[in-house]
Amino acid sequence: MAYILPLVNWSNGIIMIAVFGIVCVALVAALLIFMNSGKKDKS
């Protein structure tokens, strides 16, 4: 039983998931801003 190790380090995993989520939200926001700025040139 001493050889059983936890497969998930929650303190590091939660931080990595939070950083991944922030990066995804930032990329989507940058894409939306880029798309909206392109439509203003035609009008």
C-alpha cells in the first residue's frame, strides 16, 4: 500500500486549469475584437 501514489496534484492542477481557461477566454476575446474591427471598414 505504500506504493500507491496520488495521480493528481490538485494544487498544481487547479492553477494550470485556471491559466488555460484565462488563455482561452483571452483568445476568444481577441478574435471577436478583430472580427468586429474588420466590419467597420466597409460601412
